[in-house]
Amino acid sequence: MADPSPAKTSYPIRYDAVVKDLFQRERPSILDAYIGDRKIRGFLNIEFAIVEERIADLLIELGDDTILHIEFQSTNQTEMPYRMGIYGLLAAQKYRGRKIEQLLIYIGRDPLSMSAALHIGEIKVRYKLIDIREFNALELLASGRPGDCALALLANGGVEHMRQIIGQACQLPEPERRRVLARMAVLSGLRGASERFRIEVKAMGVNIDFEENVILKEIYDTGFEKGREEGIERGLERGMVKILRRQVEERFGPLPDWASARIQGASPIEIEQWASRVITAPTLEAALGR
């Protein structure tokens, strides 16, 4: 009897990870609109010590000593108010005496249906909830910021103005150009527009160096051309592994065999954890949790 076919491994596309990285690197105008005149002192460690490990998307220290907690959500989840309440309390416990603000940014395709509050007797949770489609795609483009260019695809009118958005992305200097196009290739899936993105890129004759951009190359080669959803997911995860490897090597130098094997076998959640640790970890062992 022939051996049964191996079960397919699921590689979920981490849209929130793409947007989280965008907020950290590009500082889009959406973030400025929320924090106003307050300056950003820095991005904080996102891990909370608890029996069940909890990791927030972003914790930002503002100039007025406020801790801003931001979560990105690509699907409607009824549990979000409970999660936000837990994150808020953990942040308050970790940064005692500091004011905690919470913001949930919805980037999903379906209409927003989540609540921004939870009242259970004397326990009350409330936070700011924003749908990315509250922002106009052309207004984001007008800012000229690379991060806004990528987010414009998710904003109101983004798909309709996809060609204009791609065109503006192509005018960015390197390496912003490659980074924004890679993000747009991934985020177009949130609007069911991956195939349209491919068509528009071809129609415009845009020269994208797929060999240089590991994420975009994997998505294009194994996803768009073959039409396999698992190809897109696997390509994104491979790209995340390669990016993490480069980050670790830039910080700590050539990797020993144990570190290389640990990164290669990492789960998406571990990749996110380690990418955050690399910034402040004193040693390679601390960064990869050995």
C-alpha cells in the first residue's frame, strides 16, 4: 500500500505583521493623526510575562509619558474586547503609573462589526476603534509618505485607484520603492485584488526586481503565476525567515549552526517575537530565547 500523502502545512498570511512593520518603519500619517503633537520616544518591548504568553502588536512610548497600545486586525472577532482588556491591564501592570491608551485598527475586507467597548458588571473596557476605510486613498497618497502609499490600497477607494497608487510607489527612491511594492503585493490580498495587482503591474510595464525582494519574488512566482493560495502563504513565511536572518546577522554577525536551525524552523509567532527582541537583546541567545 502506498504511503498516504503528507498533510498540507498551513501558512497563514500575517497581514497584521506587514502593517505592524509598516507602522514601525514608515510612521504613516494615520499614526500622527491619532497622537497629535505628542512625540514618539520609542517602540517598547511587546511581550507581557504571564502564564499564557501574550504579545501585543505595538507598544509606543509618547512624549507625554503615555503608553499607546495599537492592535491590527484583519478579521472581525467577537473576542477582541476581551483581548484588548487583557492587553490593557497587562500594559498597566508592566508600566505602573503610566496612562494607557488603546487603538484597534481594522484592515479587513468584510464590513467592520466589532465592538469598541465591553461592560461586565463593574468591569469596563473601552478603546478607540478605526476602520482603515475611514481614510480616503487619494488623501493618503497626497501625503507623499511611503507608508501612506502602501496603506492607500486598503483605504476607501484604494482598489479603484490601484494604478495610480502603484505609479506613485514606483516613483519612490530605493529601498522604499521595493519595500512598498512588496507590502502592496501582500496587502492586495485583503481586498481580493491580488490578481488585479499582477495585471496592473504588467500593464504599466513596471520593472520590479523580484530576485532582489525575497517576499515579493516568492509571492509572485509561487502565488500569482501558479494560482496557489498556499504558495502565497508559504512565500510570505519564507520571506519573513530571510528578513529575520538578515536582522540577526546585522546585529550579532555570522550565525552559528544552532541559531540558523532555530530560525529556519521558527513559527510565524516566533519570528515576530524574535524580530522584536533583536532590537534590544544583549546577546544572540537572548534574542532567540535559547
